[in-house]
Amino acid sequence: MRVKTPYKPRGEMYGLVKEMVGGSRVNVFCEDGKSRVGRIIGKMKKKVWIRPNDLVIIVPWTVQTDQKCDVIYRYIMTEKERLKKINAIPKEMII
């Protein structure tokens, strides 16, 4: 099974959803140790439901890189288990 991983040259990284804020926004704890407000992109709204403790891929904004990001992908449980098995997830992200 092939699992999507963050594309580092584009700035993508792993994130862990901490809480839902409302208005298609979430608080995300990122791989680099920072907490950001993530915006769920339009193609994911109403199609992919994101809940607390979900593992996601985020892209920090170019303007407010330390405060805001876009959520571009959510891992399902089997993908998350596969990433754990190959040790691709940082230790802070494992629940």
C-alpha cells in the first residue's frame, strides 16, 4: 500500500489536529514544534471530516508562516498505522 508523505521542498509537513475552532479552521500542532491555525482547503470541506487527534499534512502560509497554515490531506487509520510501522511520523505526533 502506498501512502502519501509530505513533499518537503514545497514546505509540507505533518500536523496533529488539537481542536476544531469553527469556520473550517482547526488548531494544529506541527512537526516543527509550533502550533498554528489551519484552514481546511475547499476541496476537502464537506468531503473529508477532520476530528481532533487526526494526523494531517499542512502547508504553512508564505506570509504568516508561524501562525497559519492550510490543511491539504488527512490520513485514515490504516495509513497512519503504516506510517508508524515504517517510522515516518515524528515521535511527538504518535498517539
